[in-house]
Amino acid sequence: MIRINLLPTKKPLKVPPVFVYGVIGIVILFIALTIFTLYLNNKVSNMQTDMSAKEKRLNELKQAIIEVQNYEKDNKELLEKTQIIEILKKDQIVPLRLLDEVSERLPKGVWLTVLSDKNRVINIEGYALTNYDLVGYVQNLKESKYLTDVMLVESRQTAIESIPVYKFKLTFKIKV
């Protein structure tokens, strides 16, 4: 028996090779892009983690800088205060030394009425019974290692309650 098939026969679907290669290429490209995207996302994530760690470190360093600046400021203030204290100690000795030198070298027959200090220039006014006492006092002051530029500015004879005396004015500088 012979069979005759009048139905059209199904021909196998033949896909052109260009189309197959194109689909394979697109799938490979899609896989490669997916892998590359995952790689880049991982890299971005690592960079963000690294950046946040570095920002934290930066904030710590900024805080350390502020602490150092505060320390330097405090240190500078302490140094200034120490210098002021040293100057005050130094200046504290000056009046004591001045009074000590002026009074130690004061001979009998000489008395002082005024002692003033202007910028380390000392002015003394007083009286002496004799000119010899006055000259001796000036010489005593000149011998001091703490006094310089001792100069008799004025000396004139006057009388106090009918007693002849010499009124004088002296100037000198004191060494610090």
C-alpha cells in the first residue's frame, strides 16, 4: 500500500548560521557585561568602604590638629606668663638693690629728701653738712657695681635753721 501524504511536510527549521552566531555573541556579551558590572560594583563598594575609613581617619587627624593647636596656644601662654614672672622677679630685686646701695653708701652728715625712679634713671635730692661729705657720697655711689653714670647735677649752699648745709641733686642709672 502506498500512502500519499497530501499534507505539506514539515521541513526542519533551518536557522541561518549568522543568526546563531549573533545570538551566541549577544549572550556572551551579556554575560561579560554582567560580570564586569559585578566587578565594578564590588570595586565601588570597596572604594566607598576605604573612603569612609579615610574620612574617619581624617576627622581623627583634624581633632589631633586642634589638640596640638590648643597645646601650642597653652604652651605659648605659659611661656609668656613665665617670662612675665621672670621680669617681675628681676624687677623686684631692682628697688631692693637700689635702696640697699643708696643707704649703705650714705655717710654721716648726708640725708636724703627725695628719691625717684623714671625708666631706671634715679634722681636723688638731699642735704649734706659739708661739701666733703657730699663728694664722699658721690664717690661711694660711683664705686658701686650696680650704679652707673653717677652725676652730681646741682649743689648749692643754703641754710636750714641758720645751719649752713649743701642742697644737692644727683642722677644715676641702675643696672638690672
